[in-house]
Amino acid sequence: VASVEGTFACIWEKNTIRFYYWTPEEDVRQEGGPLSENPQPDQWGDANLKNTVRLLETDTECDSEAHQEWQCHNCAGSTSCT
């Protein structure tokens, strides 16, 4: 993202969070757009999708190839993950 101006949206689902961005010139109020009366995320397309985060279940087995070390840190019984 080249500028902090524009429209940002995120879709939080059970296992993922998707982050979207539109430049100030884009018509975000058009039918199905993020600021329309009836937003349709399925119509937004990959051009506006900037990042997807996959959420892990707390009991997910650690995979050193798929996960970062901090994702595999066991926080059970802790008040923080430091």
C-alpha cells in the first residue's frame, strides 16, 4: 500500500482474516463495494486483497515448515506469550 489514504476493510471468518485496500480514486460505494448498502466481499477480487492471515487452533500441531517459531510457542498456563 503506497498511501495511508483510501478505504480499508477486513473480513474476519472462523479460520482467516482477509485485509482489503482501495485507493481514494476507486468507487467504494458502487453496488457490492465495501461502503455500499450491501457489501459483497466475494465480488471484491484479488486486486484489492492485500493480505490473508490463517488463524490456528490452540491445539494445532506445530509444523516447522508451515509455522513460525512464535506460532508454536506453548502458552498454556501463561498470562502472556513472551
